[in-house]
Amino acid sequence: MISDKKLIYISLIISMVGFLSMVAITMAIEPRYVSVSQITSEMTGQEITTRGIIDSYFTNEGNVFITLKNRTSVKVVMFSREAGKQPWVYDLRKGDSIAVEGKVQIYKNELEIVADKITAISLS
């Protein structure tokens, strides 16, 4: 039979392994923050979060197209199926400060972020 002291020790080890596993999984799921100037073609396919000021903005058939600037610039595309979940994105304007979560892609030899989520930081 296992003593109470050994059971406590085993329980503590299992709890710590479980906790560390949850932390690792959370870090793997949460997109990492990358400044606009640090986005490179090597990040293609990776989920990231970035933020900046809207330098240009337009919509076409429900899709949102943004040029996001923070020292350098990157194009952001939010397709209508995602934009429809956040209808306020249609009210964004040049000069607004936003955070973008999405996947880095290359389209027509240019880097872009295909956005899953846009968060307003400050609206002009």
C-alpha cells in the first residue's frame, strides 16, 4: 500500500505536469505579437497579432481591405464571412488605430494578413 506522503508527492507531480501542459498549449494557441516591421515571408502560414494605424481602407463586396502602418506597412484583408461577425469593421476609417489577428500570406508577391479578428484601439 502507498503511504499518504507518497500519494501527496505523486499528486503534486501530476498537478504540476498538467499545469505546465496547459500553459504550453495556451502559448501555442495564442497568436504571438509581431510589429508590422517584423513581418517577413518566413512567417507565411503563421497566426500573428499586430497593431498599427489605418493608412488606407476600402470595402468590396463585403470584404475589407486595409493598409496598416506602423513604421512600415502591411496589407490586411478581412473576408466578408469574418467581417460579418464584426459588422463595426465597416465603420473603420483612415487614422484609426487597430489590432489585427490573422494569418500571414503572400498574395501577388506581397505580404498580407488575412484577418480573423480586428480590435479597435482608438477610433478617429
